[in-house]
Amino acid sequence: MATEIRTQTAGNVWKVLVKPGDAVAEGDVLFIMEVMKMEVPHTAPIAGTVSAVHVANDQEGLDADAPAVELD
């Protein structure tokens, strides 16, 4: 069963650090959002393999709780 990582707050994606097929450890940073000039890293809650990435570098105007990354 896939684990879905969702955006914590509304804002812009600054940098995506993973792609499908990447292995990640619990706590690895998956992507970083920019919210009111602050960087907000989103980390992997579990170890696994990235199965999908729904965000892109410099993507603007994401809502809070939007799907971002899926891990298997």
C-alpha cells in the first residue's frame, strides 16, 4: 500500500529532490516548499521507494493538503 505525502501548507514548490524509482530513508527530505519566504522541507515518514511525484520544481500556487509524493 502506498504512503502519500501531502503538502503541509499552501505555497510554492522550490525544489523537488526525488524522482520515481528513488529509494529513500525515513526522514529524507523529498521536496522543499517556499512559504512566505521561508523554506518548508517535507520529509519521508517511512523508508521506501518513490512511486510517483505530483509536484515540480518552481511550481506555484499549491493548496494545503495537495498530493505531492507517493512511497511504496
